[in-house]
Amino acid sequence: MFKKLVAIEPVSLIPSAEKELKKYAEEVIMYDNIPADDAEIVRRVGDADAVLLSYTTQFRENAIAQCPNIKYIGMCNSLYSPESANVDILYANTRGITVTGIRDYGDEGVVEYVVSELVRCLHGFGTNPDGTPAKPWNGEVEEITGLKCGIIGLGKSGGMIADAMKFFGAEVSYFSRTRKPKEEAKGYKYLELNELLAENDVIFCCLNRNTVLLYDEQFQHFGNKKILFNTGLSPAWDEKPFRKWLENDNRCYCDTLIALGSEDLLNHPNVRCMNVSTGRTRQAFIRLSEKVLKNIEKYLKPL
């Protein structure tokens, strides 16, 4: 059991999970706002031996070094690699601190979002940002059937989007750092990045945080009259060529501002940004809570 567990910011646990934390620590403190700086993080952690946080706070070496009692840091958000994490995992490990994270808790909502927005685009449902009636993307109402869709990053969420597109009859291809034989067995064709961009009408970027793959060369291959979805936690593109690409007859969809990158682009006529995290559903919070508690239990069990 921990002596003191502190959630230094809101961590989106369901109420029953927050209560269950008391099984794992003599004292539990939950903060309901985001710390302003490292000094505030250090103050909140104090003498705690366990810390919880979400994706909105950076917990780096400077702050960790001032918290000598920490033994465990539980990330209540996606952890894909130490390099992309908001916790300085490599430094924490040198201090003997265990850092855990979770994955695959909000993907279902993201898949529903991209299907919904793509259907609205192809059918011309709703209105444009300026209030005028929307028109079908290609001038006449179309289905997803036969649409050429490319996935960049065929991990869990990318694979789920690919499956959804296939269900609706799209032609699916992908680019990933590694080949995916099981996915290719479903009929998904592997293409090099530039070829993928050139051959598809819709591209879904499903990359780890701070992974940029789309530069000027890639946007030139992508061309015009194309649709780009970014479902990651940071832009998948270099900003300058992306802005240039937006000035043509193209459209970009992002659910969050952090996926879009620049606040001034929210009002761009070729951008559709919901400015909400579509993966943050009631069901996602249940899955998140279960995984966070399981990580804590697994850490404490050997003790």
C-alpha cells in the first residue's frame, strides 16, 4: 500500500474508481484543476510516494527531481513510447520510479467521429462554417462504398478505422513503420507513404504524439480535392506546407485543437474542428478507470 497518493490534476476516473483508490493508499488527494507550473506540481506532490496525472500536465525532470519520495507514477492517459509521453519516463527510471500508462480506451468514439464526419462530407449534410448550406463533397451525394481510403499508422485506432471503412465498402490501403501481415490478410494494401498519399482520396493520420510525417514533398504527392483526418494528439504535418495545401480545394478534419495545432485555423473555411475529444465518452472513462486501477494493483501486488 502507498502511504500517500496524489492526483496532481483531473484524471477522469469514474466515482467508484476514485473510491477504490483508498484501497491502495493510506491517504488519497485528488486535485480538480491543472497545476500552473513545476513549482505547483512539486507543492502538490509533496511527500507522496505515488502520483497520478493525465495528458494535460508535463511532469519533467526538473519537477520529478524535487519529489524524492515518488516510487510510482500512473499516467491516466495513453502511453505509446517514452519519447512521446508527457512524463519524463527515462529520467524517472534512473531514479527507480515505475511509470505506467494505458492504451486503447477511447478509440471507439474516435472511429464513430470519423465515420460521422466523412458521411456528412460526402452527403453534404449540415452547414458550412459561414452558415451556408453544405454541398456534397464531389457535387453529388456519394457513399463510402468504393472510396479510396489510406491509413497512416495502422495501430489499434488506425486498424479500427480501417475496419470501419472496409465495412462500408471502401478500398483500404495503409502505411506504417512495420508491415502488418494480419491486416493485409483482410485485404488492406501496404503502400509507401508518398504512394499512399497520391492514390487515396481520404487519408486518416493515426500517429503517436509529436510524430510528423507530412512535409512539403508529401503534400505535393497528396495533391488537391483531398480529405485529411488527423486523430492524433498533435499535428501530423509540418505547418507551412499544410497551410499551403489548405488554400486549395481540400479539407481537414480534427476533433481537437491539439490535433489541429493552431487556434487561428479553427476559422479556416477548409477546416472542420469539433474542438472536443471525441474519445472521451462515458464508456471510455470506464475503460480508463479499470486500466488505471489494474496498473496500480499490478505494481503493488508483489509487495
